[in-house]
Amino acid sequence: MIKERAVNHFTGKKGYSRLNCAQTILEIFKDRVDFISDKTVSDFKKMGVGKAPGGECGMVYAAKYILDNSGKSENIEEFENFFTDQAGSLKCSDIRKKKRDFCTLCMEETAEYLDGNL
């Protein structure tokens, strides 16, 4: 279910509003944590497409934001290792070379990881 919601928001399918990768991660978890609002999701629009600090992937940046603000900052390194195993890098520019379908797969995996670790 969480994977499907993530993909639907990321691709804009099934009547969902299309969001960038960072916004998608926040949107699908905003009903589970109290620090994510519609404004937070909107503010993360500037974190997509390689614009997160250091060129980091937006979904990585958003996932780390969620973990940190959920009091689970000790899981950030584990998540980074998990994501690197899946995507090969934490950098958007490296991941985007693999095309959007690959980003969609990373979205599914990130959503599932967070779902099991929040």
C-alpha cells in the first residue's frame, strides 16, 4: 500500500497530484508524524531534481529529515547504506542517469524502508 501511494504521487497516476521525490516521501508519511504539514511538503519542492544540499537525492534528504525529526537519527547511517545498496549512490545526478523508472523503484524501496522503521 505504501509503495503504491509513493509511486502514484511520484508519477501523478490515479488522480494523485504529481510531486517530486522529496515531496512524495513527506506526503506519504505526513499522516504518521506530526511535524510534516502541507507547508512542509510545499517547502520541499525546492529539494527535488538534485537541488537538495550537496546534490543529494531529494528522497534521501526527505527520508533523513523524517528519521531525524522522529528521534531516529541513529538510523540515518543505516538508511544511507540501504539506499546506496539499492541506488548505487546518494547523489541525484548519479541516480538520474539511470532514468526515471529507476527513481520510481528507489521511491518504492525508500517508502518501504521508512514504513518499517518509523
